[in-house]
Amino acid sequence: MGQLVEQQAPGRYDAYEALLAALAEGQVWMLLWQGMPGTHDAQYGNMQVDGLGYAPCVSSAQELAASGWTRSHESVAGRDIAAALYPDHWGLWLDPHAPGGGVGIPWLDLRRMATGLERLPAGPLRISEPTVEAQQFYAVLGQAAHRTQAVRALTRAWVEPALGEPYLAIGLDLYDDATPSVAAARTMMQEAVAAVPPGLPVSTVAMADDYDPVAMWMRANARPFFDRGAYSEGGLAVSPAASGYGYPPQGGWQQGAAPRAY
């Protein structure tokens, strides 16, 4: 993994994806600022870079020796530490002692590692209002949504991943995430897919997902093209602003507690 760290450079998204894949299948040596592995007071080190929090680690036993770290450490599977850190918006910083300062993995990429790199688009994402002609699809989908009582609203965005083809994202705002509601939304999308223009990739995102950058962008910047409440309230509600990958909190970033060891 050390060689992959050395290969990182601005715009080298292919090398970065290779690093994420190796990290997900490998392990890292987490640096404990206090406590011992497995104790209740164990706490990782922490660093702030451009307003984002990271837990420093090293990529191998050799790098651990080279770092000169004299406090405790623990070896953790990459996917496990990713799943533990990203819910609290902590990233990983690999080999901060190395020439050039190592490389940081933001919390949203840890989320991709934890849930499967192939399941989520590679960031950073360029997200905007769709300009593709798909009015027939929107109309058919809106009609299907009107018949699907589990659906509160539908929103759309155009997503351009760092790697891979751009696609149309449909944000599903459901009244609840119970299995029948999710199944009904899936059936709704299946009914409408025949109206998708040929060659247009379409994906869905749950608007209730607080960790999804596409959902965060939609909540902050887009208005629904279907809103069940508009029929009774006479208008569209404005969603609260989002925060996350590329969307800082309204009041600015605040210094938080260091991540605890898991």
C-alpha cells in the first residue's frame, strides 16, 4: 500500500481508486494518542485539514517504524475502521510522516469503502440541475409517484463522477423506510423506466440518507419535480441547507473531540 500512497497526485483519480480498493481489503496501523488497544480510554490521534477531521494512521509495519511513533497503536482492517469513522465525519490520513505529508481519505470515501466502492460513485462529484431532455420520463414517473402513497416527493440532479459516466439521479423522499414503502418505491421506478430516453443512465438516492453527497446537494439546492404536499399546501417547501462533502456547516466548521478507538 505504501507504493500506492506515493503515487497519489492531484487529478490521479485512477490511482486514488486503486488506493481505496487496497485500503478496503487491507489493514492500517492506527496511532493511539492515549490509552491502550481495547481499553475504555483509548483514543486515536486527530488532525484538522481544510476544516475536515482525520485520524492519522500508517500503511504498514515498516511505515510505523519509520514514523517514530512511540505511543500505542493498533492494527485494524481497512473496511472496519472506515465503517467506524465515517458516521462521525472522520476521515483517515495515511502516512503523515512521509515525504509530501501522506494522503488524506475524506469521510465520504470511507463510506464508499465501508459499503462497497462499486455501489457508490467516485468523488469528487460535480452535481448540477439536469439539462437532459427527459420530460416524458418525468411525467410518467410523477404519475406513478402520485399513485404510490409511500412517496412524499421526488427530486432530480445531474451527477458527474470523477470516474465513470454521468447519470441522472432521482431523489426518493419517502414517508418512512419500512420494507413495504421501499418495495413500493422500487415498483414505481420499474413502471417508469420504460420512459427513460435511450442511453440515459438513471440511478436513485434516498433523500433521508444523511451521508449521501447527492442527497445533500438535492436538499440544499433543488426543488422537487413531484411534491405530494404541494397539492394540499399550494406550494413547495424549502428544504434546509445541507452539510458534508463540499457543503460546510452554515456556522462554519467547529473543532470537535478526537475520534475514540473502536
